[in-house]
Amino acid sequence: MGLSTHVLDTMHGTPAAGMQVALYTTQGQEATLVKQFTLNSDGRNPDGLLYDNASLKAGTYRLVFDVAGYFKARGVALPEPNFLNQVSLDFGVAHVDQHYHVPLLVSPWSYSTYRGS
């Protein structure tokens, strides 16, 4: 239980291995960096959990995914400026006894997210 993320590259049909991600806590317009990490070969955060239930607090968070950097590293020719550069997902945690999984499905042109299990 706790907080985790997973990114799937829908352009290539693969996990987004190597994508850079940053996790922030937020209060209003202020964001505080908690950690930066690189997604593992399965497109998941490398430590299994970003927060376990003991350290996850009720509140608001932001995950920032370096989408353009990832696709450029894969050799995808992107226009300048990029259609998507960084994707920021703001979300709230109300029940710290539950698992919050934040998946991202992404291509250079679109993204989708939902609360996973």
C-alpha cells in the first residue's frame, strides 16, 4: 500500500523505461520537491513505492513526467516546440490506509491517467 506510479509508452507499446519523473507535495500554488527518479525497465518507480502507508500523508501531490525528454532519447523526431514537454499530474490523497497508484499512458501527442490499483 502507499503511493506508486507506472508509465506506458503507447507509441511503441512498451513501458517507458528511463523516463525522468519528479514527485512534489503541494499546498496551493507552492510545490516542494520530494524526490526525482528514473523509471525502471518495467516503467515503474524503482523503489516499489514512492511512499509506504506509514509515511504517506493526506494532502495534495504532483508527479511531473519528462515526456519530451523520454521520446527524444528514444530517437523520436519531435517538432519544436514539442506538443507535450512535461506532463504534470496533480492529485489528492484522502485515505492514507489505501493504495494510490497513478499510471500514465503517453505518446508524444496525448496522455491519459486514472487512479489504478
